[in-house]
Amino acid sequence: MNNDDIVQLFSNWNDAIQTGDPDKVTAMYAEDAVLLPTVSNQVRHNHSEIRDYFVSFLAKSPSGEINESNPRQLTDDLVSNTGVYTFTFGDGAQVMARYSYLYECIGGEWKILEHHSSMMPEPV
């Protein structure tokens, strides 16, 4: 998998969040994925908890854009991407956050195994 393919995994996820369907977004995560979400203090450990987060997050009509991307091929079935992205919400509000995704190829499909997103600690 090349770097463009790794970055495309984010674009696929971003397309899913723009559908507003928490089931479509949740399906992008491995069954045992861990999500450290941007706007919640609760760590999410499985599809039920991840879906619960996205029900409220998607209600805000988010759209993400990568500001900095650092894709890496780790093994044949593990890739990562870390960097900075900005979410714009339906009301025009924006949040800039640091992110890291760890993807695993499971049954021929790339799934999010770990996703960490945290708001920037300093004013931007």
C-alpha cells in the first residue's frame, strides 16, 4: 500500500461521516477497535460504544479535512497515519485536532484498529 492509499483510508472515513449514518462509520472500525474521540472523555472499546459516540458526533454534521498527514506502512497488514485535521460542523464551528489512525487489513478490508483524536492544546 502506498502513501496515497493510506491517506485515502481517511477520505473513505470522512465520506462515511458525511452520510450522517453511525452504522456506516462504525463499520469502518475493527470489532475490537479503540477510539479516543475528539469531543468525549469516554474511551470507546467496541462497536456499541463507538456507534454511541458517532450518534451524537454526526448530529453536528461534521466534515474533516487533513492539514498534515504522515502515512506509514508498518507491515503488510498494518498501516498508520498521524497528523492534524480540522473538522467543520454544520453550524460553521471548527475544531482543529491531532489524530492517529492504526489500520489493520482484516479479511481483505482495511479497518480502523485504533483512532486517537484530541483537540489542539494551544490556541491556533
